[in-house]
Amino acid sequence: MVQEIRTNEPQYVCVVAIEKVTGNQDEEIMTLGVSADDAKNQAMQLLADNYQCQEAQILELMQQAKIEPIGQWCVPKIREE
């Protein structure tokens, strides 16, 4: 699934380590949302739909998820002359 950054809207990223699901130590998923709850809900939906995680497993993974604003990552730097 590909998500696109929208300009002039608040954006949040939710990063979930899925090592316990896939067995790959460094594997994680990232979802974007216009709010922290939106990013979290999209991650939970992705875990259910793509990884067939059950509710208890999703809740456990989400307890360790990182949710933060990403606006500072996406703002172009102003060049000073």
C-alpha cells in the first residue's frame, strides 16, 4: 500500500515493529494519517487485513508503536542567499 503526503494538512506517521508477526527482526510497517488516531487506525487495519493479526495481537503491537507528527520531515528547507 502506498500513501502520499498531502500538503497543507497535518500529517502523522505510525511505525509498528512487526518482528513478532513475520520473524524478521528489522521489519516494520508505517502508515500516515491526518491525525494521530487516523494513523493508528490505519496501522491497526493493515495489521488485520494484510497480516491476519487477531485483536489481542494488534493491541500488543500498538502498545509499542511510535506515533509522531511528520510535518518537520516534509517541509522544504528555505535556501538563504
